[in-house]
Amino acid sequence: MTLVSILLALLLGASAAPHQAAPAPTAVAPAPPPVVRPELVHAYPHERTAFTEGLLIADSVLYESTGREGESVIRQVDLPTGRTVRQAVVPDGLFGEGIVAWGRELRSVTWHGGRGFRWSRPALKRTGEWRYQGEGWAMTDDGHHIILSDGTPRLRFLDPETMRVARTLDVSVNGRPLKYLNELEYIDGRIWANVWMTPYIVQIDPATGQVSGVIDLSALVARAGVTDRDSVANGIAFDRAKHRIFVTGKNWPELYEIRLPGGTAR
Ligand SMILES: [Ca+2]
């Protein structure tokens, strides 16, 4: 099998429950998205106990959220050393998921129960709470809306003022729904999402929902030495000021700055 066919088998295998019949093929099969392997620019230390659920850079400050009941925190991280500068605990023993920066706040989601929280930054004082339907997996923003994933192929675009759903986007690869969309990052007009239980990040066209490219992180997963299928690249951050892209994962010992071939983000 070629790399592309292996990838598509994985992605499409992840997109339908085993007992479901495969959707009827479309009349004209779309071309498979290109698959690229990123270059490693630099490796930084990463706290190995961190069950990473979200990563972002806001005003040149790196933030990370982590999961698991009773262990979930939102923290500011010193990039060169990987050390925690300050951290806040997700309340009530909830399972923390992703974070997004909006204005002078961070906002966070939790896996079950529909409870989201507001935090000041950089102080990380809890300032409020918000609600949403269903699960919360990760967030990012496109400058207009906050984008929320929940493990399904459907991304929600939230009005940042009200946190209500303004529109939805159904994500597909080769014309078929792609679920397990996980950590998000908006980079140069594309929504990047890692796909749970795979070493892949997909690049999504925010207008159509189609996957326009796939980033294969297999080499970084191997370097990180993680073997659990759940130890996925659940941290993706874009430093807009310096045009740098960072990835790390659940219990990875390192955080990587990467660059796509040709130096472009797309
Ligand atoms: Ca992110």
C-alpha cells in the first residue's frame, strides 16, 4: 500500500462505526489530499506528565491545557525549559480539554457536562463560566469566531460575545465525513486538526470543510517514543508574530517547532 492509501484507510476506517454500511461513492471521487512530512526545526523539553489537551500562543506567551479528572490544569509554559510559570486548576475535578485565547481571556472546555470556563491572562484567574451542548474537545479562532471540536466531523463556530453557535462546518476527506477531529489551530486560512488515534494533522478549508492537506507526524511520534495510540499530537500552536508552528502530544517528552516543506504553513 502507498502511504496515501494507508492514511486514507486509517482516516476512513476511523470515520464509520464497524456495523455501519459505507456511504455510497460519489459520482466523481475527489482527489486525495496531499500528504507531507514536516521538517523538525527545534526540539524543546515538554513536561512528560502533561496529558496535553490544548496548546496556543497568545501575545508571545505559551499556554497548555491538560486533561484527566483531578489532574486538569491550564498553565503558562516557559518554552525554552518546558517549565510551568503558573497554573490554574480546572474546578470540580472535571476533565479539562482545549483552550482558546480571546481578548484578554483564555476560555476552556471540559470533556463532558458542557461546562466551559473563562480565565484572565496571563494571571490565569478564573473569571467566569459558559455553557455549551454536548462534548468539548478543543478550540481555536479565526479572528471572528471561536471554533469548537467535539470528536465528530462537525465543527461549531461560536459567536465570541455570546458563545452561541453561529454556524457549523462538516469536515470531509475524499467526500466522506472525518470524525475524531481533536486539537485545533487556525493557521494561515486553514483549520488544522489532529485526528485522534492517528499520527496525522489534517488541514481543513474553512469554507467547504474539505481536507486540503495531511501532515504526517509519524517521525515525531517515533522520536517522542510514545506507543499508546492515545498519545496523540494534542497540542498545536501557531506563533503568528514569528510565523512559527509548534506541536506536542499527550505525555510527549518534547515539544517541537516544525516547518512544512518549502517553509509554507499551507
Ligand atoms: Ca491549539
